[in-house]
Amino acid sequence: ILFPIKQVDDNTKANEKLLFFAERSDAGREIQDYYLVYFLFVNLLGFRDTGRFEKLAWSIPIDFNGKAFLIE
């Protein structure tokens, strides 16, 4: 149901500075129950959480059509 979203792997193209220079979209501002996103990806589907960083509670790297993105 989430295709083409999958866990990052060796074939995922990503800028080596993605964790520091990722651009924010406005899509997340409309999600009221953000903890359900975390539950879906990390607890239910087994995606990796890269942990806390500065102002972030969690960060989940995903592969979308072969390119790396972050859900935070």
C-alpha cells in the first residue's frame, strides 16, 4: 500500500549531507497525530529511526523512487 516507499538500502541515492541539509515541506504541518506516522513506520513496518537530533524527536530515512527522504 505504501509502494514506492521502502526502507533505504545500498541502491538508494542520497546526498551525504542529507541529515544536515534536508529541506522541510509544508506537508507535515497538517498532520495532527504525528505519533501515528512514527508507529506505522517504526513499530509496525520496522523502518529505522535515526534518533533525536537538536530540535527533532525522531527521523526516519525512506526511499521514494530510489531517492532518499526523511520523515521527521
